[in-house]
Amino acid sequence: MAPMKPVQTGCRLRNGVLRAPDLVESLKAAGLRFSATEMADMAPYCFRPACSPHLAAALAGERISLRHIELAFRRLNRRYDGVIVEGAGGVMAPLNPKETMLDLMSRLRLPVVLVARPGLGTLNHTLLSLRAMKAAGLEVLGVVLNQSSPGQWGRIEDDNCRTIERMGNVNVLACIRYGAPLFPLW
């Protein structure tokens, strides 16, 4: 199994190469090591500015190509039993002037697990994202609610879990509270 983060912003320069911190930390936590060539396929676009993918690419004088990402994905998929692809910025986040993360998801045709915030405001965002993915014909496996900052988990978060399942017609696969150990999740 190999991870992939097709577009990473907020990258850091390490040994003269921009590195995707999300990918590097995930690999380290899982105890995995890959070659430089494989790492390039796992993160085909790395940008220093921590902003939306299309803006980071424009600031770097580049244009994100879905074809380039797809080719990197296919190379990884030939070498490994599977590839887990992490999105960036949300379903409708622009990757270039004409295409969004949803366009990339549709192109790769992978089953999707949507990760969302558990608190106030998530219902609109999560239900709209689910609707867009389903309208695009994507297979949605479920939703993971991830509390990424400290705070209490209470009535709102519990109700959001139930409401997303009911109105989104989808399973909430996990609710991860801030500071909970990541391994194992289940």
C-alpha cells in the first residue's frame, strides 16, 4: 500500500527538495520508507505557500495538470497493491483555472472517504460535498469526523454524526477526537 498527496502546499525545503510535510509525517508514523522517485510520484506537486492549490501553483509559475497526477498515480498503482490518495482543500478546491479536486477525484475513480470537522458549520459543508461527489458518480464509502483542535465534544458533535448519516445517506466511519492516538484507529 502506498500513500499519495497529489498537491501539497505549505511545503518545506529539505536537502534542496520541497517536501510534503503531511506525507513525510504519515510515512514516519507508519514506519514506511520509499525511494526519491516514489516520493516524487506520491507528491507530484509541492509548493511552499500555504494556500489553495491553484494559487500556490500560480505563485510558483506552474499549472497543475490532472494528467500529470494521474500518470504518477498509475505508476504507484502498478508497484503497490493499492494507493490511498489524500485530497487538498475540499471537494470544490480549484487545482487550476478550470478544474477542481472533484475533477481529479472523478478522473481517478477511487472510492472516497470524506474527512470533515465535527463541530458547528460541518453540516452544510459535509452534506454539500457528499451531494457533489454522489452527483459525479463517485462511490462514497463514508465520512470520518476529525476534531483537529482542542475543545469539548458535546451535543452538537454527536448530533452532527447522526444528521450526516441520516441526511447524507452515508455511514460515519469514525469520530476522531483531538489528541486521540492515531494508531490503531479501530
